[in-house]
Amino acid sequence: TTELGQTKTFWKSSQNEASKLQSRLRSEQAARSKEQVELQSALEAANARLQAETARFQKSSEEATKLREELRASEAASEEVKRQRTWAEKSLAVVQERGAAAQRAHAQAEQEGRTVAEGLRAEVERLEKEVQGKER
């Protein structure tokens, strides 16, 4: 009977130990399950942030590309304006030179006209005096 009592005690003790271990196992499994849920949630949140950052980066990249294209177009337009301005300045210089040449030619023609007119007046006066002299 003592052997039976010892066996019962051992069995009871083993059962208590098994029950404690099962309880501890369930507690650890629950903790691991909770940790796994937390990790999964953190992973999903990190993925969402990554997707948002990727979308933001893509948008910024597209905007930068658009701005570079606008800058190239603006620079090309600026170069065209410079070319047109240079052409206009050269054309203006040619027109001004032609105008100055025309003014010089006009002034020379006026001077020649005055000289011819003075010569004709003098000739008319001489002829009038000659005619008056012959009338006398």
C-alpha cells in the first residue's frame, strides 16, 4: 500500500506538473500569438508607409521630369529670343546706316541744288543785265 500511496502521490504530482506545464505552454503560445499579431500589424503598417513613400517619390520624380522639360523649353525659347534680338539689332544697325547714308545723300543733293540754283540766279541776273544793257 505504501507503494500504491507513493505511486498515487507521484501520479498526482506528475499530473499537477503536467497541468502547470500545459498552462505555461498555453500562456507562452498566447504570448507568441499576440506577438505574431503585433509583428504582422507592424509589418503591414511599414508596408503601407513604404507604398505611400514610393507613391510620393514617384510623384516627385514625375514633377521633376516635367520641370526639367519646362526648363529645357524655356532655355530654348530664351535662345530663340536672343537670336531674334541679335537679328533685330543687326537689322536696326543696317537701317540706321542706310538712313544716315540717305540723310548724307539728301544733304549733298540739297547743297548741289543750292549751288545750281545760285548759279542759275547769277546767270539770270547776268542775262537780265545784258538784256538791259542792249536795250539802252
